[in-house]
Amino acid sequence: MCGNFNSRRRNLNQDEKHLFIIELTKDVLRVLCERDGLDFSVVKEVEEMILRYKTELEILHKVKETTKYKVVIISYQIRPLNNASTSNIEYTDKTKGVSKKKILTTLKMYEDIFYLVSSINVTKEFVTLKPRVSSIAEMHLRSYRTPIQIPVEDLLNKNDKISPKVILR
């Protein structure tokens, strides 16, 4: 079976490989859902989003919300349009009805996001993103300043990106 899989995959262009992998993954997940009596509709929803957004699909990592604000931290994209993986931050001030989404940083590896943002604290002046604390996290976070402290006013200004000075060493 592996030989047949590899020869079939080798004859496909990049778009066809992408679709083939999506279809193969969906088939495997369908079998597992059937075996374990789980709902397959979530897999179908995710497949539709992957087919629609392709490599630009944003994956949600963390959200913190209160009656006064909402911080979506961090959606991230794995190599969107074959570029570097990015993390995004969206801040909504519910009292003022203002919302802004920005690129937080370009990630060295997309997995970094799991170590970079473990918790979110918000004050009137700052959004603070605290990292995970472990030896593995230390390896992933060497090139980032942590914790990340972003002035709320920077989140709501017109720039599309957070200053690298805030995040990168």
C-alpha cells in the first residue's frame, strides 16, 4: 500500500497533492469516527474551511473575553501562501466599540505559538502574553522577548503589525 501511495503522490502537482492529503486525512478521520461512534460533522466543517482558505486558514490558539474587552490571542497561520508562519492578535474594546487585528510576529516555527502564549492578562494600559514555563519552552522561546507586553494604544493604532522590538530579541 505504501508503494502505491508514494507512486500516486509523486505524479501529482502541488495543488493535487494538497487535495489528496486532505481527502486521505478526511477518510482516516471518518473511519476513526465511525469506529468510536463520534460525530463526523466537525471533520467535514474543518475540511470545508481548509478547502476554502487553503494555507491562509487561521487557527485559533487563545481567547480572553470580559464585558469590557476581548483579546483573540493568537490565531496563527502555518506557512500562508508559502511564506513564514505568522501569529495574529485581535483586540476589541467593547466599551468604545473599537476592534483591530494585527500581525503579532513572524514565527520561527509555527509550534512556537504554543510556548509563546500560555496566558493573557489585560489592564487598561497593557496586554501581557505570558509564556509556558518548561525546558522545552525555553528552547522554543530563545529568540523571543517574554513575557510580551503590548501597550493597548499600540493594538488600536493604524499599523498592521506590532513592533518587532516588543517581541524579538
